[in-house]
Amino acid sequence: MKRLTLSLLVLLTASAAFALDTTHRGNRVGILLTPARYEGADDRMSSAIRKYLRDELQKSGFDAFEAKATYDDLNRNMDSAADYYVEIAASDAAADSHGGVGVGAGAVAVDVSLVVAHVAAEIRLYDGRSLELVRRFELDHSKKGVAPTSIGIGVPGLLGWVSVPVMEIAQFKRAAHEVARDAASRIAEYKQAE
């Protein structure tokens, strides 16, 4: 009886050991900080893309988090807390007004324009164990909208004009969200194909 119990225990332990799949990765994705060399508008755009990317990955079923480290920091410490890491290696944003109409009534005038915001980013996907680059995505999106872009107030002999960049900011956010949504979709496709 003791031998039978011991044999069953050995058999169950061996079965459990073989059931562990060490080649299959989980869904934990760390989103890396942008290197310090990108500052100003590019850093703000990368930050917006990071936030939207985390949200989109979470909607897709990933356990996504902000890693609070750059790729270089992670490479030096080699403490991996994720199955994959994503880096927004570079981003670029531009906005243009493609024509507009000025409308005035009395002492107030409003300029209504077609605003086009364009956001481009290079997204890099790294293996969480080896930190090797596994995929690179060049993504870009543009968003358009008609909105007031400036307001003028005048009296005879004096005119003041103030730019209103609210619409440009809104279009940038929409384009950055599209870039993040596209990146999350491509990461999910890569994970499924793996």
C-alpha cells in the first residue's frame, strides 16, 4: 500500500511538472518611459501615447502597466517584471490650418479654420526576458476638424487678436489615441501569432 501511494505521488508530481509551460508567455506588458533626449512637445506626445496605449492594451485583455523606467535603465538592472516591454522610441506631431474664414460682428471677429493634426510614432516591442527587440511599428494618424482658431476684438483704431489652440490640442489627442489603438492591435496580433 505504501508503494502504491508513493508511486501515485511520484506520478502526480511528474505530471504537474510536465504541465508547466515555460515557453508560453503571459500578457504582462510594461510600457517604458521615453528617453530624456526627447523633451518638450515630443515628450508630451509620447506621454499621451503611453497613457492611451496602456488603456488600449488593458481593453484588449493585457495586464499593462507603466514601467517607470527607460529601456536603458531596464537593460542595466535586468529586473524583468513583464513578458513584453513597449517603448515609444520617437514621436512627431504637427498641426496645420488649411484655410479658414473670418467672421465678424461689431467689435468681435472669429476665425474658423480647418485644423489638421498629424501624429507619428515609432513603437518598439521587446521580449521581457531577453530585452531583445521582437517587433518595430512605424505608425501615424491624422485627424481633421473645423473649429474656431482665434478671436479678435477691436475698436476703431485698435485691434487685438488671440489664438485659441483648443481644437489643435483636441485633434492631437485624437490622433495620439489612434496611434495607441493601432499599436495595441498590432501587439495583440503579434501575441496571437506567437
